[in-house]
Amino acid sequence: MLTRRQFGLGALAAGVLGTVHTGTARASAGYDYTARQTFDQFDRDFHAGGGVGQPTDLNEHGGLAWGQSYVLAGFIRMYEAYQDTHYLERLITNIDLVLANRDSERGVADYRGESLPAWRAMHPYTVGLVALADAAGRPVLEVRSSVSYADLTSATVLAGSAADRFTLEVKSSRNGATSTFTDLSMDPASPDYAVTKILNAYPTPNQVTARDLDPSGTTPPAQGTNPLVSQPVLFAVHTGMITYPIASFARIVLGTPKLRANPRYRAKAVEYLAAAKAAAAVHDREWRQTDDGGGYLTWVKGTPLGYDGTEMPTNQFLALGLTYAEIAAATGDPVYADRTRRMARTLARELKTNEKGAYTWTYWPTFGVTYNGFSAADGISEFTPSGRGAKQREDLSHGAIDVEFAALAFRHKLGFKGVDMVRLAKTYSKNMATTEPDGVPTTSLYVDGTGGLAAAGQYLQAPRWLAVAQWDPATFEHARSIYEARALVPSQGSHIAGVAYLNWAARRLS
């Protein structure tokens, strides 16, 4: 077993996108991205180098969800490609370290004060807040900001026109934006009552809302500057991304007689299955299902993040759907099977066929309030009181999660048909696959082929679409050419997964 000291904690960063190291002296000789020795070398280098996405990351800034989860998924693909238990051993080493950093193991809690068997996150995802106190030290006003990187925001109280009045400035040091509210009162009967006046001004540059912490009093907060603090939240998308390969290990071992007969592998499979179930159960309160057979997840109102009270983006609830599907396949449990089928129906209804015979869809589900818009009078969201409608298309990177789910549901006979797989493969090969003006392979940003050419953080995610490559081999060829054209040396977990997927697809297509 490798220890935490051997891995090193490294620096944490948010999200799947990061610095790309290409064209180095070592890479100039070229790599065969479909060869296992290439993957094995990248695996060794990645873990020896430390940095974002190590199995010892805490996920408080997304390092596990958007880094190590992809490495674990890569080991699953490499085992499936080569049937070599070396990759199961790699999984055990890393999964044990990942599970050791669950909130319940670390003794840390989410915003509700609950220490649960999952992985909390804060900066840059969650609402920042601060309780402003009066001159006597009593908390009187909670100020919140739902912008990303909210903990780089501060609230400054200035003098007002009278002793019982004050001006509030909420400023972000990240983007320099300031939201200013003048001559506020803490008297609920005043037309300048702070909570109402701030709400009526929404959306301001830093998306500020407020809560009265002393409704019976009228004393204003003391003058001064106070930093906002991002709140810890358990995200279903993070839980899903992390537990998907953990549940996959259990499904593979328990479904393979030779592996199941190995006491060590069997014990680990049972342990990991229980861990995946426990983590998934953390989000049971977010589950919603419809009478017509659909199912999805919402953010419970009051969860300190933007768009609390609304439906999650499609990719975010489908990430947990990946875990549901693997648990269903490993156990036959009808609850997980039903949830997977319901999510599959929900996704299927979002998919639209274009003139190329490919699918297109949007980032936010079209049946939801975020997509369609809502007002403060609707009382839907505490931290995002209103929304004008967010109708952006799904992008390549997030869409890869959707496609992974659809292919997994299809393979486990829990949703979709072969024609759906063909159309999803064409989404890549017909809609997104393209070249830069000089002929270098790249992709468009959005799944419908719009949005211009994707940046590196997007087009380097192309191999994650190879779950559907067998229905259109051009998908595999193009995704491989993206890595080859740049002599990519992986610098993050998703690149490791990309090389694993190229190995996996090459063997399935041969």
C-alpha cells in the first residue's frame, strides 16, 4: 500500500480544466496512446508528480471529483481492456485512500453540521456568507453571495445618513465587481429594510442576498470589512463521479466467478459496494420522480449554492446515475434499477435529433425552472431568488458524463436502444469533430457543433466520448488524433482516463 506521505497532498484546484503540458522534449518522440505501456508510464508519472487529482486530495476544492475519479475510471477501463489484475490492485490502492477522506472518516461536517460518508466541497462552488454583528457583538445581518469563488468576496459596512442607517458594499477581489446598497435600515417596517431592499435589487454583480438574524431588533451592523466564507456542501455530481468507478470495481468482481473466488477481491468488492451505497444515500433527499416514469435530482432549497431549490443540470444528476446503474448491475437491487431507468427516460426526453441523425440537448433540463426562468415571487430559491432562463447547450466535457450514463444504462439493459447509441456517436463525429484552420484536429464547444472551437480543457476530454465508439469508429479515430497531434503528456486525471479509454476502445474495435 502507498501511504499518504508517499503520495503527498499537493495543491487542490477546482474543476476538470487545467494546465495542459504538450510538446515537451519527452513527448516529441510521440506516444502510442492505445498501448498499455503508455498508460502505465503516465500512471506512474502522474502519481509520482503530486499535484491536483491525487487519491489523498480532500475534495474541498473538487480535487477528487474532477481529478482522481477519472484516474479510477481509467483503471476500470484498463482492466476491461486487458483483464489484468494489476489494474484491480491499482484501484484498491487508490480507492482505500479516497475512502479514507470521506467526511465521516475525517470528522468534518457539511453546512448542516452533519458528518456523512461522502466528500464535501466549498471554494469555488458554494455560497459565501458572513454574519455581521452590531457594536455589541450580536449577529444582526447575514450577507450572502452566490457567485463562484464567493470566499474571495467581502462585505463592508459604511455609515449611513443617520445613526440607524448604513451602506453595504459587497466586493469581489477576484473580478473587482462591487454591489452597493445605500442607506439601509434594519427596521422591517422601513421601506429601506436591508433584507427587502437587497432582494429587490437582485441580481446585482455579486448576486447578493441577506437574512435578518435579529428580526425583533433594529440596530445596524457595526462598520468595518468582513470576509465571506464558502460553505461546505455535498454535491451529487461529486459523489457520483467518485463512487462510479468504486461501484464498477464491485460489479466486476462480484460478477466474475474467478475474481469473486479470491477472498481479498471479494472482501474489497463488498466493502466498496457498501461505501458506494452509503455515499449515494446521502442524496436521497434530493431525489425526485414523476408519474410518467422520469427521475432526477434537485438541490434542496436552502442548500448554500446558486440555484438551490431547482433541478440539477442534466450531467450532475446523471453522474450519480452512473453509480446507481453499477449498483443495480452488481446486486440486482430493484430500487437502483428503477432509479437508473427513470433517469434514462429523463435524459431520453431531452435528446433531439438533428438533420445529421445526431442528438443535441441542453445543459439544464428543459422541464426545469432554471431553463425556463423564475421570479422571486415564485419562492423557489433562497440564494438565487430569480433567474431569466438558462438555455445554453450542453458542452463536450459535461456531455461526456451524459453519454457515459446512456451507454452504461444500455449495456446493463436499463435504458436506451441501439439507435440511441448510434445517434450519440454521431453527436461527436458529425456535430463536434472538426479541425483548426491549420488542419489540427479539435472539436466544437457544444454538442450541436456551435460555440466555436473548443479550448484545450474541452477538446482534450474527447476520448471520454468513446463509450459509444463502437457505433461509429470515426469517433475513436478523431479522439485519438487530438492527442497524437499535440503529443499530449497528461497533466490531470481526465487525461489519464482519456488514454485508458483509447486503449479500451482500440481493443473493442479490433
